[in-house]
Amino acid sequence: MIDTETYELLINSLNFRKPILFLGAGFSSNAINSDISVPIATELKAKLYNYFYEINCPKNVTENDKKEIKTFPLAELCKAIQNDGRNTELTEFLVAIFKGCNVNPNDPYHNLLCDYYWDKIYTLNIDDLVENVFKNNGKMIVVQNEKVRKLFNNQQQLIKLHGCVNNPTEGFIFSSDEYASNIAKEDYRLKEFSQDYFANDVIFLGTEFNESDVQVILEKNKQSGFTSNNCNYFFISPTIGYKLKSLITVTPNFHYIDWDTKKFLQECGSLNKRNKDIDVQERLLEQQGNFLKVRNYKDVPEEYESKLYYGNKVNFFDIFSNWDIENTKTDRVCQKIMRESQSGGYVVAIYGKAFSGKTVVATRLLVELYKHGYESFSYNCDGEEELNQLFEYFAKCVSLKKVAVLIDDAAYLYGSISKLIANVPNHIKSAIFILVSDEKKHSSQKHELICVNGREWKVNDQFDDKL
């Protein structure tokens, strides 16, 4: 039985934290291929042994050899077949078994995978079950099954870590040598999963997460200083082995849920995250980060009297009623960044010493962009979770064409913003992020913005430096 605290953590993650889904062989259980159940684990090993060492046994393999081979784990069995010089036959055999997988018509619960919006699905499986589920439900998903990453343009992605039956020329990872080779190559898919693992909640479905290539790349990142203290990891399976059970016991952010795939997918579908109403999304942003729309403050009350010069924080009424002393460079800066930000994301990093007026300057710039037709917002973020919610909001608001966002005290979000800004939805033609930081924090984090289009502006200095 799942305890209440773990259940609430899972639901909170599904509702607000955009978790990554990680699939193992157990996910494909109950799927079919040509009316035959898809074999997993022990059943797959039995089929391989029967075909390669009973039906088609090499002449030099003795009965004693066969007894030994029969005890091999799956990885060693595949290695033995390859050592016999039958790698091509092994590939053909695996493609025949795993290509053309579909839901079981008697219990088609795998279709529920489409009822929840997953940004990324990582899978250890070489079969094409997920691809066919999406296709048969009229959904698009970009399948990353090649050595070179495909463009995904903010679409959902299926990232195949151990090969794909629809691209067998790049090989599969079953044998011990193939695991070792994958570790040595450090394929971009493994690296990307490692980065996502340390930055997001992850839900492991149908796997005990003991693949050596994945573990090695994660350990390398741990040694490099990556931490996962702020993330939660959920292992969902009717049963798990003692090794994983003991690890969960001693790891506070590891959680076990004894559901099968069907139960989990039903729970996800009931949340219906994908169709969340935009007004609900706005209220969520307001709760998480004091999300404010500039246009809601353009009509200044006649009785309004600014407290800006009493030391109060600047607000939009102050700017619309011109209580600020406008920086002489603001208009020139505004014109320049509008020219330079006509395709995708753009960052203006505004920094300076304490009490230099940098937040006032940034707020004035945001209002000026609003006057030039940008839908403008301010948003206080504490981490990537809140940023993900903002980008989800942008994706839902298909009418948005030009947006500007002001984030104060943003230096420690530079890395997250740099990662997310590449995925601005296609319907947004220009997205300007005004990031405010004090000078020391900016200097220590500006390297995170090195690949981002934009400029930095030191208040009381020049607006000349490209990021």
C-alpha cells in the first residue's frame, strides 16, 4: 500500500513539477506483437536460448556448454551469441520480436500514456510500443533514436537509450560489451538523461534502474558536483528486489509505489494536466511567483501617490505615472533589443551595486516593451519548477506573439533560463527576459548565459557588452 505522504508527493510532482518518465521492460508487459505477448526479462532470455542453442546450435557447442549457457544472465547470453559470430542474426531476431508492438485489444491501458503530457520520456526498451501508442492516438512525438539529435521544436520527445528497432543499424545494448561501449562513447542521450536526472523529478516505471551504463554516467556527474537533493524519484512496480528496496530505505528522496503500469497511467490520466485551463495556470503562477501582468496596471488611479522615494519597492503604477527618473539609455536599449530579438529568446542581464536603481531601470524597460506591443509580465522565481510553469503557460497561450518577462534577483536562475530559453514555443516570435542581479552574483553566474542571445547592462555604465 502506498502511504499518504508518498502519494501526495507524486501527485504534487505530476501537477506542478513536470517530471521525467523513465521506462523499463516492465512497461511493455501485456503488449502484443502479431497477437503474441511481447517477451520481457526471463521469457526473452528463454526465447534467445531456445533459438540460438537448441534450434540453431553451433556444432562446436557441447551439451555441457549448453547447460552453462542456459544459466547466463541476459547480457552474458547475448555476448555469447555475438562471440559465436551471430550478431547479425541476433539483431534480426530482436527486430522480429520487438518491431510492431501494440496495445493488447483486450486491455488497451497503454493508450492512457497519451492522457498526460510528458515533455520527455526516456526508455531502455528497443521496442516501438510507445511510438505506436502515440501514432494510433493521433499524437506527435519526436523519437530520438539516432546518434545525431533531431530537432523537436518544443514537441514531446521519446529518447531511446539502448537502441531502437526502427533504426537497428545503430545497434542495441544487450550484451556486457555493448554496455561498456555505451559508457565509453557517452552518447548525448545518456548525458542528457544525466542532466535531467539532477534537475527534475523522475518516475521510473517498470524498471529497477540498475543498468550499468546509466549508473556510470550519473556517478560521473555526482563526482563533478551535481546534486539531486531538491528532486524526488519514484519507483513504480508491483514488486521490487531487495537491492532497490534497501536503497530506497536509506535515500530520503527515493520513493516506492507498488502500482502496476495500468494503475499508474490511470492516475496520470485523471489529472488531465495537458488541458489545464489557462486561468487556472495563471492562478498557479500567481501563487508560486507573484505573477503580474503589466497591462493590468496601465490605468493608474487618480488618487495614487507613489511611495518609491520612501524606500518602497517599485511597482508598475510608479512607472506608468512617471515617478521614476528615467535612465537616459532606456529608449536606445529598448530599440536595440527589439531589433536583436526577432527570433526566439533573448536575455537582457541588468546588474549593478546595491541601491543603484537597477530594478527601477528594469521595470521601466519592461513597461516600454509593453508600450511597443509586447505582452509583459513580472515573475518572482525561486527555481526551475516555477520557470517550467511559466513556459507551460506560454505554450498554452497560442495567441502570444511577443512576450517580455522581468525576473528580479535572477543570477542563480541563469543556468535554468539558458536551458529553457531554447524551447520557446513556435508561436512566440520574440521572447525577451529581463534578468536583474547584483554585480557579484551576476559575475559569478554569467558563464551560464554564454550561449544565449542577448546583452548585459551595468546600471550607471554602458550597454555594450554581448553575453
